[in-house]
Amino acid sequence: MRIDVLTLFPEMFSGPLETSIVGRAQTAGIVGVHLWNIRDFTSDRHRQVDDYPFGGGAGMVMKPEPVFAAVRHVLGEDDAPVLLMTPQGERLSHTLAEQLSCERRLVIVCGHYEGVDERIRQSLITKEISIGDYVLTGGELPAMVVIDTVVRFLPGVLGEASAVHTDSFAQGLLEYPQYTRPRDFEGLTVPEVLLSGDHQRIADWRRCQSLRRTLERRPDLLREIDLKPRDAALLASMRDECDQS
Ligand code: ADE
């Protein structure tokens, strides 16, 4: 996959893109992230990327010319989704990230200042994405969030191929609790069922814990998924085991 990022602050990306899983995915050639400075696509002496809003008001607005020039340069004759990071966009989700990961190529435009000229939205952008109902100082951190979550879905990126399909949200439920050694840490012990070696019991316990956690923390998620017929029975029959831990 190829991802082109258009930003006024390319230097912000170096840590997150070069480190850990995204860094390794780039080294392995699974994804290539290319950073472009929108200011390099200005043609005036002052390299101006923003201007006052017509009609007055506070703040500056990103000018259309450099953003159009940058996207045209980056895409050439090619075609790809052009994403704008903005709090007005569709909320990023597991499902949206998975869909984006199926694209061969993405272009991400990071908005800044008080907003972008509406003609950028109208004629250049194919999808607007928000990472949550709060306003950040720019689209750079949201772009990094999108890249991180999309890259996880690319084949070969996560060690265990199935992890991406079993983690929180993959099945519409939150994840079950995980434990590792030691068995007893300062008197806090690992639930006995996980040491039992009984794979069916362990799977049932995990499903029960996932259901429970989702019910307690994100009941909205439960309304959106089809519970397995076994889930109700599981919750009832496993209640004791859940309660012990
Ligand atoms: N730019 C500023 N705030 C944002 C948000 N919440 N999501 C995406 N882009 C943004």
C-alpha cells in the first residue's frame, strides 16, 4: 500500500512512522508513507498557505491553490481516495479502517488553521474523517491515527495473522482480560480457568468476559451486533465463574 500525506508539518510524523509496527511495515515494504509539505506547492514569494476568511471572522483558512497543486502532483494520472482529516468528518471506526486498508493507495490531507477553503472539500476530497468529537490543533495527529489503524490490517504486519480479527471491536465486543506470568503477583492471582488447559472452558470464559465488559462499559456496542445463540446461555451458566474474577 502507498499512503501520501499532505501536511504543513511533515516533521511531526517522523517518530510514529519510523517506530514500532508501522516502522517495521515500511522497512518490510508492506506500506510506504510519503510526506509532502503543502508549502512546497505555493507559487508566490511569501509561500502563503492560508488567508483571511471572506466575510470576516476569526482565524485563517487554508488556500485552495497549494492543496490542489499538491494533490494533482502526487496523484498524476492515478486515482485514489483523497481523505481530509477534520472534526466534521465520518467518525473513524474499526470497520472504516478495515475498508481503507483494502485500497491500493490513499492520499491524506491534514487540515489546519480554522479550516480549509470549501472548494477543496467540494472538488478534491472524497472522504472526510474525524477521530472523535473534540478539536485538535491540526489534522496531523488524526492522520497518524488513521495510518496506524489501517496498517494493522495489512497482511503480514501483525505477527499473528488472526490478532487483527479477534481484538477489541473486531467482533463488536471489547476484549477479554489477559494475563501473563507470574501466576501470583503480590497476591493477585490468575483466574484458575486459564491454567486449566481446557480449551473449550477457556474460550467460554473469554467470551463471557467480553460480553460482560461490553455490557458494563459500552452497552451501545451490544445493540449493533448479532449475539450468538449461545451467548445468553453462556452468560447465565458462566456467571459464577465470571464473578470469581
Ligand atoms: N482536526 C482537528 N480535530 C480533528 C479531529 N477530531 N479529527 C480529525 N481531524 C481533526
